[in-house]
Amino acid sequence: MLRLFSMMTKEGELSFNKTHTKTVGTPVSVLFELCAKSYTAPPIYTLINSDNQWFSIECFLGESIHAIGEANNKKKAKHIAALKVLKQLVKINQGVNDSLAEKLNEIITNLKKIDLDDEPRQLLELTNSSLSNECDINLSDIQVSNLNKTNLDLLKNYILNCKNPVGELETLSRKYKINRPSFIFENDGPAHDREFFCEASFDIYKDSAISRSKRLAKKHACYRLLFKIKASGRYGAFTSEENQPKKQIQNETKSPKQNIMDQLKTSKNKTINLIFTNNIEVKDSRFLLEQMCTEEKISYNILSIQKFQDMVIYAVELLTEPRIFYGAFAKSSDVAINRAAFFALSHLKMICTGKNI
């Protein structure tokens, strides 16, 4: 009979104190540690099926204990198989070594669920903290946030249902002509219980995550970073439209574009009327431009033109009729974009109202 069935030390009782349970994080690492402490041969994992991207892995422990785990990736299937073996050990020790059975139950309960499923809902919901705490977001630290409570709830739902946060960041990079997101990786721990750290950076924003694989650490860091970016409103206000499925348009004939001046002169939307009736500052111009474009359904581009000595040049292009294009330079991209947006808004205000901005 396996020593693992009773798990006794020389003193007659296995010691599962806090230092033993603190480092465990996955079913595989827990089972490996238990075997090492009881001088038992480590488990053997065998791939028994891999049809249609569905994997079945069998975990053998000694001659009489085995279990099968099934999942859509090998790692997850292996963890599930190990978890089933751990549950068998609980049953075997109940009534024989109740102290061990209780400790095993406690360990199983505290296993990191995120290692068994890499969906964002697991990352953001299967924790004791709120979503904002999990994402390490302090909205008061964000300079501009256009989110009311309704849109904040919509944003949470948007992130929970996002399948490819890395791709979302890449899309923002292309749209706003900003450098692609960058990543710094570190890892720590022994081979059987290694943790991976990833820090993701995009423009002025950074966030990080730790997981049991490099891929998941990157993915989870991007979830947190995407939440922070969308909440800031820096790259366009987040609205309920982003949370709705895209409408399919079939057999529709596009009407000629309305002259942008005629559209803005008669617009009742909040932002354009604020621009027309108030003096605005350069530092607010990009945000106001993006808000206006969202409300008026105007497409636009922010273009990086070139770099000259220690100056960067950016341009704002409104895809309107007629097209509006203004550029500006500064030592930082943020200031240059705000200046270009200021010039574009000044032009619109002058043409539509005859007033300077």
C-alpha cells in the first residue's frame, strides 16, 4: 500500500503547516509536493487522446490510483486529472487519517482556479476582490474619465466577454498610430511550480499579472491594461455602442455625405455646443475632439508624421466633407496631438460661428 495513503512522518503525523501550503498553486504541483514529502514515486501522466483539439490525459499514482482529465488544452487536462487524484486521496484517508483528509480538502479548496481556465470571467470573477481591485485600477488616478456608473458596468461586461485583449491593444495601436504594446517577462520558482510575471505597456499606461504560464500572464496583464485604457477615455469615450453586437448592413445605398459645416451648425449634441460657446484649452482638445467625433459619428485619424531632432510631429485628420487636416509639433506626442486637435477645433468653430476658439 502506498505511503501516501497514510502520509505519516517519523513523529506519526504529517505536518501541513502554513509554510507547506503557502507555495502550492496548482493540482499538479500539490500532488508532486505530496509525493515528495511522503517518499512516494511521482505521478505519471499519459496522453491517451487528442482528437479535434480535445485532450484526454490519464494520471497514474502507484498501481491502484488513476484518473482521467479532459479539456481543450493539454495543460488544463493534466491539472484536472491531478485534481481528481487528489480527491481520491481525500476519500481514501477519510476514516483512516481524518487530519490528512481535512488538510487535503483545504488545499483543494484553495487551489488557484485561474489555472484551470484561462477565460477572463475566471480572472475577474473567481476572486474575493472586486473587478477594479483585481485589475489594480484607481480611477481617481486617471486624468480624464467619461464613465458614469452605467458605462462602468458596461465596460466590465465588455472586458469579461473580450476574447483577445492583446488584439484589442494592437487595434488601438494601429488606429491612433501609437507604438505597439510591449511586454516584460520574468519567472520565479522551481520547474514544477513556476510562476510567470508579465508587465504590459501601452502609451503611458502599464499593468501586470502573474500566472502559471507565460501566455496566461501576458493575456491577463492585457485584460487589466485594456480595462484601464478604456476607463480613461483617452482613446475615445466608452459608450454602450461598444458593448453591442455589430449590425449587419445588407443592400443599403449610402447617401451622399452631408457637409460637415451644415451638420455641426444644426447639431444639438453636447460637445460641439460646448466647443462653440466656450473657450477651450489646448490640454483638453484631444478629449473634446474624440467626444465630438463619437457624438457626431465622424471618423478620424491621428497620424504620426515624423520626428525632427527632439520634436515629434502629429496630425489630426477628420474624414469629413470637406476633409480637415491639421498638424502640430512638440517634444511629446501627447502635447503635439492636443495642439493638432486644438487647431482642428479652432477651424471648425471659426467656419461655423465666426468666433475664435
